[in-house]
Amino acid sequence: MAVEAGRRATRSLGIHPDLLLFGSVNPAYADKTNATAIHAALRLDESCGAFDLGLSPRSALAGVLLAAQGAGSALIVSGDIRTGLAGSVAESAGGDAGAAIVIGDDSPEAPVLAEIIGTSSRTAEFVDRWRTPGEPHSKVWDEAFAQTRYMPLGSEAFHAALVDAGVEADQVAAVAISAPTPRISAAVAKNIGLSNVVDDFSQTVGQCGAAQPGLMLAHLLESASPRDIVVLVSLSDGADVIVMRTTEAIAADRHAPTVTDQAAGGAPVSYGKFLSWRGTLQVDPPRRPEPQRVSATAVARSTDWKFGFVASVDPETGSVHLPPLRVSADGERTDAMGQRPMADVSATIATFTIDRVAFSPSPPIVFAVVDFDGGGRLPLEVCDCDESEVEIGQRVEMTFRLLHTVDGIPNYFWKARLQRG
């Protein structure tokens, strides 16, 4: 999810950040940097540092505050899966999301959409949600207790941020509140006296951990007009508030799907399949051998292909090869191939099959042979669809997904997704 959010941000702006920061409550690895996989999938420069931020919902917003104080451009990405035990409130209120925020100076190629004009933070130690390392689900304390702690923290940080920005409360056009629960969000808004609070997506997406502040910030800016003063309030182990003034460029930034559009674009998933994806329900395994552990050595030799989805192109004939080849089709040229990134290239389904036996966390598998625009053909798994939807001739786009995890090593690669609408 962090990769997909990062793709949207960097693709629309056409920038190459100097720094990548990744925040998540549920990272794929411990004792290894998770941000490097995102760095590879986004094909960022080797000189771009990639770092992980913490294991709390506050981590991603901390990256925004830190990046805003530094020089150069930074991409702050977050991705989280928030759930609980089957049938619990934590399960029904949790959500999955990824978000990406770019911090940098104004330029003609990538104009700044909003300027940070004031910030404030309040920190307090208390236990409202926690999970010990190795446990699959978080535990929560009494919500009323958390509410009493967050109300004064949110109010103090909000008013201090307005003072830092030099603006009055009646000048604020809209406020987004990222909170552990809708009840806490509503209580803090009432305590401050706010009536212009935007939707927190609690009824559609749910509370999505470290990705929640980024999700709310994106929605806040999408609903703003030029020269508006908007405020993001994030409540997690304290309170962080960012006051921004939008620029004229925000009026032209309306081409990408909004958060509301993306939230409405999902497909229904059965509760049994949802529980099996979460690992809560153990289902009958397939009658084929399970996949083998990914070879770290092989991956290191093909990072551009596996993560960046970069094909090779013959400079003499223009033929595109997926996977990339070292030797031309006629055998006349070796190591003379060029590179062609394919992650943002659309394709057409030439033929497909439904496999009900092969291993998959979401059977059956829809395998399709797709023809890419401009050349190149590759068999890929088609995701985010029902098998009855797939037809020859349909258009697909690429998306970065998890194939499986073996021995603690997640195997990521690219899948095809139907272009809808």
C-alpha cells in the first residue's frame, strides 16, 4: 500500500526525492529496513536515503514534521493493516490504507500545494492501545479514559499551533482530525469548538494506524480552495497539529482520484476470506507444494526487474522483453539492451485461465497473458476482481503486491489489475 501511494505521489509530481521515510505499525521486517523495498519499487536514486520510522501511529506524522525542518525534498510514505480479534470492535473499526506526502521547495515542475505556517506538539505517556512484539493483534484500554487524556492535549496543541501560525480560529476553513476512534475525534472537536471538521472515513475505510494522518491530510487538501487555511490534528500518544495555507496550485491538482473515489472503488470480500487473509482462520491448504523461500542472492541480481518492473528493449529492433534479456533475440548482441520501465504502462489481456489448484492466499488464481502498450508480453496474476469479471480484450494496469511469505521473507512482485471506469 505504501508503494502504491508513493507511485501516485511521485508519478503525478515527476520528482526524485532526496529522502524516503516510511512509517508503519505492522512492518514486514524487524531487524531490517523496510523502506528499502519501497525505494526499489519506486526506482528512486541510490543517493536517496531510505529509513524506517518507529512502530506507532505517530511515526509517519513525525516524518512530516522532521522533513519540514530540513532541506531538499522528502517523500514520507505510510502503510498499515489495523484489525483485531474476530468479532471485536477493533476488527470492525480498523482499516487498511497507504498514504504518501511530499515535502519540498516550490518549483515550476512540482508546485507546492500547501505551505506549513505553524506547528505544535504535546506528548504524554499513557496506555490506550498496545501490542507486544510478536503478537498479531493489539489490545485497547477503556475508550473513555483515552478520551479524557486526548481532549486537553488536542485543545492545547491546536491553539498553540494557531498562535505559531499567527492566525485566528475563525480564519480556519477546514480541520481534519486523526484520532484512535470517532468518539475521541468528536469529543476533541467539541472541546475546541470546531464545526468545520472533514470526514474521517471511519464508516468506510476505518482507523488505519500510521497511514491515518496522511489519509486525512490528503482529504483535507483535496477539499480545500486556494489560499485557504487548513489544520491537521493528529492524536496519538499526545497531539500534533499542523497549520497550512494552500496555494493557487491546488486548484490545478484535481486530476488524480480523490480519497473518497478510492474508498468507494473497493469490491466486497467475504468474511471467511477476510479472516483467512488476516491469519485468524486457518483454511485447508492447496494440494500443491507451497512456494519456496525467496533467494536473497537471486533477488539482488534482479532488483530492477523484481521491484522496479524494468524490462529490456533491443536498441536495434525495438523489441521489448519481459523478463529482461541480456542477449538479443537474434543472438547477435550481448549486454547491449536498453531499459524500459513498465510499471506505469497499461496492457491488454490476450488470454487467461482460472487455476483452482495452485497455491494462493486468495484462490482461485486468475492468470492472464497481457500485451503491453508499445510492446512486450508477460503472464501475470490478475487481482482485485472476481473470476467472472475477466474477459479477453480488457485493459489492465500494474500494481505492486505481495505474492506470499515463506520463512519470514515476503515475496513482492507486480500483478495486473482491471482498469475500471
